[in-house]
Amino acid sequence: MKHTLFAIFGIDVPAYFGMLATGLALATWIGSRWVHRIGRDREVIIDLGLAATIWGVIGSRILHVLADGYFWDYVHACTDPSLVDWKISIEQCRSTYYDGVWDAAKGVCHPKERNCFAWAAFWAGGLTYYGGLIAASAYAWYFLKREKFPFWKAADMAGFAIALGLAWGRMGCFLAGCCFGEVCERPWAAVFPKYSPAWDLHLRTHRIAESATHPLPVHPTQVYESVGSLVIALVAYAVVVPRKRYDGMVFQFFLVAYGVLRFALEFWREDDRGGVLGVSTSQWISVGLIACALAATKYLRRSSAERVITAG
């Protein structure tokens, strides 16, 4: 499903990418205002926000390619497109959006031409959030150390700024139809249009006919995560920040709270995702980040105390 958010100079901006970019810009803006209020150079955070966005996109795309189950599709798209099986309808295959070659014997669609850069087309969707968080955090550590800016103070700001940006960005997922949930009969269930990712999955699993105008109603897990992230941002800013006992505490709260939210939501998602032993990649990463965040408590307390003593 292709949903255009707006157009610039005649170029369509996909809703997914547009909302994601807006969320990242919002997080950077909030961070720069926070830094200005505490008397620090806001240009540092603006520069960090721009660079971290680039590294975040790179990291999220790499994790998508490696862990979401599409690795060999990207390899074959470059080496032999006939090995890439798009399980879509013949109508979709021949549409201008896919422009593929229909394989009647197998009942699948193949790309027409080789594309060795399909793996890099992040603007078309296919970004795994945790990859972006890890890559952006790693770069932030290097950048802030170089700029002699206290890393954990900046991380505490990120604890609520990133969550707020994520709440915005997840709505881009909803508009794009990705990251959808299992079939749901609740009044709030989402119904996506024909050719959406949910429609493709339900057609492949023989739950709807090819003539169906829409897939079955599903849990709007994108909205669940957006609302959950907004709650995390508000609690982090209004409750945790005023009660912070050491630098890094707010970021700890974000990692734990978001990790729990994401781990739970993965049980309701049904989009194609990689995993091991029945547990999705994101759930494994959630457990790892929660464990690391909790284990860092003693280190953060000692480090914060040492800085206070040195400053005194």
C-alpha cells in the first residue's frame, strides 16, 4: 500500500517516511529547547539530532535486512530476480506499483530487473526501530564525548524526546499499513485497503479471496504503540525527571518502559518478522535492553556521585 503524505516539487513523500522524519525532527527540537534551558549549547543537540537521524536510519535498515526475514530476497534481487517470490495477485504484479513478471506455474510474481540497491531503499518502508536506536545511541556516545557534553544528561533528555518522536513516527506505520496486528473483532479494529500488507498476508494464508476489497479487521498495533510511547514520554517528563536521583535514570526508565511495551505488543503483531524459538527479534532485543538498563543502575549512581564530588 502506498500512501502519500504530501508532495515536494512534484515528488511524492510516502506517509511512512514523512511521519518518521517529522518525529525525528520533533525529538531534535525538544532536545534543543531543553539544552537551552539548562544553559548548554543547543547547537550541539541540533548537530547530534541530524547525525543521529542518519545513523538511526542506517542502523534500522541494516537490522531490517538482516533480521526481518528478507535477507535472501535482497540478495536474489541483485543476483537472480527469478528467485524472489512476491506472493501477490496477478493484478498487483502487473500494476505500475510492482511492475513485475507473473510466474503462472508457481503462482507468484518476480521482479522484472535486477536491483542491487533494493536493500537500501529505506524510504519505501522496512526500518526496524531497535536497529536505529542502537546505532544512533552508539554515535551519540562518540559525538558527545568529542564535544565534551555530559552524555548521561543528554541521554535523560532523549528518554522523553525519543519517546515523543516515536509516538509520532508510529502513526506513519499506521498510514503505511505496516506493523499491523492479528485479526481482531473489537470495535476499534483497523481495516486496511486492498493491496495493503495485511491484505497480502491474508490472501497468502487463504483467509480472503483475491476479489476481496479489504483484508480482515486487525489490531491497530501501530496506534497501540503510538499511544504507549506518548504515555512513556509524559511519565518520563512529568514524573521521572523531577524525581531523578542520578544522571541516566530517565533514559533507564525509557528503555525499561518501552522494552516492556514492545515485548507485549509483539504478541499482537502478525506482520512478517524474523525471530528465534518463537520469539521475535524485537522481543529478544527488548529483554536485552531491559537487562542492561537495570544492570547499569549501580554504575550510573556511582558515576553521578563521582561527578558531583569532582565538581564540588
